[in-house]
Amino acid sequence: MTVPGIQTDALRPHAEDAFAHELKALAAADDRPRPERWRLSPWAVAMYLLGGTLPDGTVITPKYVGPRRIVEVAVTTLATDRALLLLGVPGTAKTRVSEHLAAAVSGDSTLLVQGTAGTPEEAIRYGWNYARLLAEGPSRDALVPSPVMRAMAEGMTARVEELTRIPADVQDTLITVLSEKTLPIPELGQEVQAVRGFNLIATANDRDRGVNELSSALRRRFNTVVLPLPATAEDEVGIVARRVDQIGRSLDLPAAPDGIDEIRRVVTVFRELRDGVTADGRTRLKSPSGTLSTAEAISVVTGGLALAAHFGDGVLRAGDVAAGILGAVVRDPAADRVIWHEYLETVVRERDGWKDFYRACREVAA
């Protein structure tokens, strides 16, 4: 089936391409005030992320499942002169929210700086075409703008992923950009001034704060929004089911009949080990070293769906997800393997209706 707006030859279309039909319908129905150079009003951006139904019957699918106020604060932050920092543990949809916010606000989510330990200053400021630089000397034609510089010049939304993984001295390149809304080019005696519509979304991992912690000067330039883990098991099951369906369609995997039962079991295992207690609150558990995030649950189920499609009868079963769960839980071969074994024997083995799951997990762990 062809979904409107999706490039069928792209493995993972950009948000503005994958959901072009929704963005177009929202723009047509949106009669509220829009900040300068925004494609949608703040109200419509929030609806794009949270989902809903337009007066013409167009269904807007949820891109984020969580407290509405979090999305509203994030959207209104982008309408001010403060940058937005999305903070949370791994797997809380920081990147997804960042991408969809940029797509809805600017119509372009590709102005992206991916933060790593090796990210250079040029990735945030600008670089040079060295062939032209040597042939012609310093000039604007020889300059290679960064995504941040382009966003400033065009009044767009730039994205910086994993900000705390970037070295501290490179992080601080953003201070002038965010405070003065200016990017100096000393080699040319010039500067790029941000035009109205420019803003920046950064993401950071709660567990990485000690890697390259943000300076107080830089943190003050951001409004921080913390993205929590899904509040309830049913919320998390819904998120996993929706994303697995989207990923499965992009990979031409068949829909798994009754797959929701295995999804619910994966989510239950992850939540119990993550929280250190069973769902009924009766048994305390040791938590493994991994995060066991919603994103990892999506990966486990997607892998299981591929196994069922290519090496099974197309029905998602316990044996299809068991190996993926083992890989997600046992990150430390010594300590985590003991924790997983205790969980299987004290919880899974005694749980009604989970005998097939217990046997499958024991088999792959042997």
C-alpha cells in the first residue's frame, strides 16, 4: 500500500516527506497567527505532534505520546528568542520530537549537527572549500556554511543532536549564536546575523551529563524540557505497536497477526526490570545495566517481526523476540546475565500464560 507523502524508495524519509500530506492539511486548516517564517501556527504544530482530527476529516497521527503540556512548552519556546533543550534518558523520543518540531515549524528537519566526541567547531560555525580557498583566498564563495549558519541566514530551525557528547570548547561556540544571534566570520571581517524565524533545538542524554556537561553560560541560553518515559504500560505498548507498524511497512514486512500480545510481554519485561519491581508491586527486582528504553523495545519487536516473516509462519511468537530481549538486557555478561536468570526463574516461570515465553528465553540463554 502506498501512503500519501512517503517516498517509497527511501528507507527512512525525512519527517517533512513522510508526513507531507498531514502538514499540507494542517496548513490549509490553520487560521491562527503564525510567527514569522513558521509554516504552521504553534497550535497546529502541537496538533501535528500530538495527533487529532481536522474539520475535513484528515486524521493527524500522533508523533509523540506524552503529557500535552510538555509539547506546548517546547513549541512556545521555539516562538521566543530562547533555544530549546530536550533532555531525557535514552529512548524517550528526543530525536523524534526534535525532527518533527523542525519539520512542522520550518518544513525542513535536515539542518542537523550530529554531536560526537569528534565533532569539530566547523560543524557548528563554518568550514572552507580548500580548493577555492587556495586558489582565490578567503571569500564568501569559499566558505562552507554549517547547518546552524544556514538556519540563521534563512530563518529556519537548526538541530544539534547529543549536545553533551560534543567537546566543551566546541559547545561554547553556540553561546554567541544563542545570545547575540550572530555568527562572526573574522577571516572576512563579516558576520551572519540571524533573521526572524531562526531557533535551535538541542537534545541531550540524562546519563551523559558527566561526559561534557554544559557550562552554566550555555545552559542559560536554553529552555530545558525533560521528556519522561511513558507513564503507563498501555501508553508504551501503543507507542511500540505504532512505531513497529510504521517501520514494518517501510521494510515491506507483513503485519503480524495478534502481535500485540508479544509486544505487551516485551514492554512488561522492560518496565519491570527498568523499575526494579514487578507490575503488581509484590516482588522487588534487580535492574540490569542497560536502559531498556521504549526505543529498544521497538527494536526487539521489529527484529522479531522480521524473524517471523522470513523464517517463521508470519505470526509473531515468543521465540521471535526472546533473542532480542536477551541482547537488550544482558549488556554486562557477568552481572546482567545473573539478573536475567533470576528474573526468568522467580517471575516469568511462575506467571500464568507465559510458559512459552519462559521456554523460549531459556533456550536462547542456554
